[in-house]
Amino acid sequence: MKQADKLNDLISQSQALVFLGGAGVSTESGIPDFRSESGLYSQHADLSPEIVLSHVFFNSNPEQFFDFYKKKIINLEAKPNSAHQRLAALEAEGRLVAVITQNIDGLHQQAGSRKVIELHGSIYHNTCLDCHRKYDIGKIVESVSVPHCSCGGIIKPDVILYGEALDPDVITRAVKVLSEADLLIIGGTSLAVYPAAGLIDYYQGKNLVIINSSPTPYDRQASLVIRQPIGQVLASIPGGFDLTRQL
């Protein structure tokens, strides 16, 4: 059986599909990942992204942090690709119950997904560190250097920086949907970043699908491993599954 056919069969038999995605989901939208040959880590710079995008660096060098953040992390021109669009369609069809994403670009929501769990936050949400007033992305983009609130406090993007813990409420939501899923599709992630990768252990379903360009530590546990661009793979999934067939 062809890989595409097997994937289609697994999805058609599922009543509670969860998708767990990483940076590779958005590369086809023109947003670079971190660890590939063309990713941010491979770009020559005085400081690595892991240092610049850390909690410690944000506090000690906010000007340099925001310069990097606005140039390398924010990409408002990016549009949802075939992967985002097909996942949104699967949700609309009642097949997909949640997208768990490590991305902060908001492309899943732009494509129409509503059940999105953002493990690392979102560039579209920002909070004053002093008075906790909320700001949209426009305040960050329009700031000349470090964005400040009307109260004078620094506005921090609501994204998880290196050295910061994930939001426990977000983790709880992710664990719940994973524990109740009957099919888990993982795409565009090397599964090398914890604690996000560790969430897979909460999945108790029978079938695990991994779609990624490079090997992952969980490949041997998967029912199906596909080494093709995720947008191309998901675009091949037909729509209009008969949701009554399994009832």
C-alpha cells in the first residue's frame, strides 16, 4: 500500500485526530526553521539565536533582543500553506480535534483553525511587564527600539524564551487532547526539543504518523513515517470524509 493511501485510511478511520507540529510546518510559508541547513542556527552571527532568544538575554540586552526578534522572528508577510489549510479543513469536517503547535506565527489560525494549542505562545500577543496591559503585534513592529507601555514598562512578547517554563495550563490542555486521541500525526519537527517532545508519551492511541524530512527519535514507534514536504503530503489527503461510517 502506498504511503499516501495508508495515511488516508488512518485518517478516515479516526474520530479524534490530533496534529503535533513544529517549525517545518511553516517553512513552506517562507519562515525559516532553526536546525536545518538553511535554518537560523546555521546563519553566521556573533551570537546564536538560542542565546539572543533567551530570558537572560532579553532582560540584559532588550535592544539587541528586539532587533533580532523583529528581523528574524516576525514575518507578517507569510501566508498559510497547504499544511495549514488542510488541517483547518480536517477540523471543519469534525475529524481533527486539536492542533498542538510549537510555532508562534499564528498561521494555523489564519488558515481557519480554531482548536489550536500554542505551546510556545504567539507573536500576536504581548504584555507589559509592569502593568500587564495587552498589546497587539502592531505595537512591537512600530516601535523604534524597545517597545514601551504607556506606563513606561517594557512590553514583552507572549512567547516562551529559552530558560522559561511552558505555561502549565497550556501543557494540561495538550496532555488532555493527546490522552483522548485515537490518531496522532506529527509533522515538521525533529522531536529534539523538550518538554514539547515529551508530550508524545501521553498519547495512548494505536497509530502514530510522523511526517518529517529527517529522522526523529520516535520513528521506530510510528505506524507510518513519511519523508516528504508536509504541505505536499497533507494536500494529497482528500476531503469530505464520511463521519457517519464509524458511528
